[in-house]
Amino acid sequence: MDIRTMELGDLIRQGQSQTGDLTFYKLIFAALERITWQNSSSHDDYRRSLVALASGFLASIRPEYLPQAIAAKNLLFKKIDF
């Protein structure tokens, strides 16, 4: 399975059972980053759009899972492998 070629919906379904794990959020944020990169005309548009998408996703997370989601977002945005 190559997560770089999977659709967002497939990534979410693949990791749904891991919502308490950083791996699930890594899949989500990687997919959001790929979608943003493919649809942005400049680097500034890319950064603004990625922050907006990530913020919207984080707003939808249940409070007990928010620490894991924020940790995954921060690691991914800082380009730290996990």
C-alpha cells in the first residue's frame, strides 16, 4: 500500500481504527498536504491553504484525540519523520 497515491477517503478509512495513534493523523495530514500542494499556484498559497485545511480538520477532532492530532501536525509541518 502506497499512502502517497491513496485518495483522502481511503486514507481515512484505512486509519479509522487508529484514531488514538499518531499514524492515523500522519495519514490525514500527509493527504491534506498532497492535495494542497497539487492545487496551489504558489508557495504562499500552499502554506495558507495547508494551515487552513489542518485547522479545519483539528476543529473536528474529539477533545480526547486532539493532543495526538496536534503532535502529528507539528511533526509533519516541521518535516520530522515519525
